[in-house]
Amino acid sequence: MSDKKGFIVTDIPRTCLDCQFCYEIHEGIEACCSIMNNPNDTSLMREIDKDYCQEKPDWCPIKEFPDKKPLYAENGDRALDWEFNVGWNSCVTKMERGTL
């Protein structure tokens, strides 16, 4: 198994039903997430234990990108960590575009 990590850029759905990774077993009754393994099961999917038509579970693997950092203070001066923030913001922009 590789110890490298990766990510998939996708729109964040409001509910599991709107998600491209949601797999319905019994329409409107039971569904699984095809990208989340259940630690107590060796299958490739995890059962969605919430009302997946209305909301997402807390364990949903799709997360928002981090916020960008401010480059300038309110008085117009450069932020204290300006160079770090420029790099951070560039990385977040590339992730959002899927070009990282």
C-alpha cells in the first residue's frame, strides 16, 4: 500500500442523493458511499446511516478547500506572513481549478 495521499476535485453536493459517489441499493430506502470504507467491514462501500435524500453524514469524505489567507492588513500593509500566504493562496487556487 502506498503512503502517498491524493485528492479528487468535485462539486460538494448538498445531500448524498446529489453525489456522484452515492450508490442506491433500494431507491429512497438504502444507499452506500462508494468512496468511504467502513472500518468494521472489508467491502468497498460504507452504508449511509442518515436520510441520504435530505442530508449528508458527518463522516462524508468530501471536504471544502481551506480558505485563502489575507495578503494585506486593513491599513494596506502586507500581512505578517505575506510570502507564506501568497504560496498558500496559490495552492488553494490550483486545487480549486484541479491543476495541482
